[in-house]
Amino acid sequence: MTSKPRKVTGKMTRADLQELSEFRYRLRRFLRLSEEIVHAEGITPLQYMLMLHTRAFPDRDWATVGEIAERLQASSHGTVALVTRCEAAGLVTRVPSADDRRQVQVHLTHEGEQLLMRLAALHKSEVQSFGWAFREEKASIGS
């Protein structure tokens, strides 16, 4: 999970520091708001992120535990435990892969899908306020 520190290249300007400060402020504000939103619905931020990453995986409506672990930047064991808690809460279900018996697909239940859509709608306007920060990243993803 941990990565090695990157080598610093170039000099940081005051404008660079201000941009980083603004980004970190907006990110923390967003995360705090997200925590409030999901707790009001009776789930944890990690449960919300698991549902989001499961449903929004590119080109399909499910994800493997390994893929979810990568998206969460969490260990496989911790992700399995999170999937188990979400399954017990009726948010997801596990489906054995038809292609690879070692893999398990995680799918949202109908209840999980409805909850995710409600929560995502509440997050959308706040995410849009990040537009300036993600414009460059989104452009590179699309190309």
C-alpha cells in the first residue's frame, strides 16, 4: 500500500503553495461533507466508496474484490471484511466468476443501487465545485 517518497523536482512558488492549499482545503471540505451525508443515511464512508467503485467500474456494473481494494487503496483482507459488512447490510452480493473460479464479482443489490443513487446525487454538486482541480486530470483520462 505504501509508496516510496518521490524525488522533488523544481522549485515551488507561492502560487503553487496557494493552489495546493486551496486543493487540500476543498478536498477536506468535500470529505467532511461526504462523511455527514453518508452517516445521515446510516452507512460509513467506506461502505459508500465500496458501492460507488463497484457500480462505476469502467464498462460494467460490478467489480472484483481486488479491483475494489485498488480503488480504495486498501488491503485485500480489509476489503473482503468490508464487502462482508456491506453484504450483511444488504447493499451488495457476491457472485462467483464464470470465467475464473478464484475471482468473486461484487454486485450491488437493488437496495444498494437505490442508496448509491441517492448519495451520489447529494455529492454531485460538491464534486462539480472541484471542476478546476480535475479539468487537467479528466482530459488525460479521456485521451
